[in-house]
Amino acid sequence: EVQLVDSGGGLVPPGGSLRLSCAVSGFRFSSYAMSWVRQAPGKGLEWVSGISTSGGSTYSADSVKGRFTISRDNSRNVLYLQMNNLRADDTAAYYCARGLRGHNFAFDLWGQGTLVTVSS
Amino acid sequence: EIVMTQSPATLSVSPGERATLSCRASQSVSSNLVWYQQKPGQAPRLLFYGASSRATGIPARFSGSGSGTEFTLTISSLQSEDFADYYCQQYNNWPYTFGQGTKLEIK
């Protein structure tokens, strides 16, 4: 089955760290660009970070630059998001998303989301 | 940063009627625009990419159009399962920005 399974969310205090994972199955992971997209409770969608097929190129929104790092392990079929120095406004459901072939930042497959809550 | 503006914020339509949702970009995004549908508690679902190319499995009652700065999503005859939130997103320029969404509700 073609699917993305997000994990790693939880409750973390301000200034803390968390690493999200996205396990991929059912397709050739190394052939697709990937991204993380988040959604604060009751709010809209915000693109967070993206990564090329090889992992050699990464892109991040200004709101997370210098704090979040996207990476991938093509041998294990896993996408990661390392989140450091977390703030209250990082509280959101985080989705991993697959880029459509030929349209790398149009997302045709999404994980179920993992909730990150930043609070003391 | 390209700002995406969707209108209206909420659209009330009766089943069987037509719904028209709009998305405007603050500068040209060519045809590099997608539409997503999201239901409560679910991840978004891709409807259209390239402004008008229907994604796999999307019914023909959905259509997408536009280019440059003005885009439209039309649902020709609303079914009960179509009532949801809809988002547009541009992928022409980093950062890849979303509209704030349109909530399509039953009238």
C-alpha cells in the first residue's frame, strides 16, 4: 500500500527539541521530493521545509530557518524533521507530503499528521 | 513572499447547486497552482495541479481554471461529500504559500 506514516509528535516545553519521522512504503521514495507542512489548531496550512530526491538541496520557510532541519534516509525510506528551540507558535499538526513528479512542491500524498504541542 | 487570497471565506450552497471558489495571487504564479480539499480530522487531498490538471480519482464535477494571478475551482453539482475546506497553494516561488482557505458549507 502506498502510504506515509508520520510519528514523533508530543508535548515539549518552549526551547525544547523534537524529531519527527515519516515512514514511507509502497513507492520508490528516492524518486520523490518531500516536504513537511503544518497546520495550527483551527488554522490553515503552512509549508515548513522541503528536500530534493537525493537530499542535497533543502528549503525552509523563514519562520523555521535556523531552528528546523529536514533530512532523509533513502536507504531506510524515512523522512525526518529535527525541530530545535521550539516556540509556542510551532504548535500544530505536522504532515509529511510527497511532491508530485515534475511539480516537486505540489503534494499528491500526505501522512496522517503528528501533533506537536509546545507548552510549559 | 507571494500572498494567496481566497474568497469567500465561507460559502453556503445547497446540494445539487454549483459552487465557485476563487484564489488570487499577489503576483503571477503562471499555472503553478494546486487545489486541496480537507475534511475535519483528515489530511488534505490533492484535487488539481498545474491549475487545471485533475488529480487521480477526482470526479469530473470538479474543474480548475486560471493562470497568472486569478484562479477558480468550480464544483458543478454539489454532493454531500463535497462539503469541506478548500485551499489553494502556489508552487511557482519559494516559499510555497497557501491561501487561508474557503469553508464550503451546506445551506
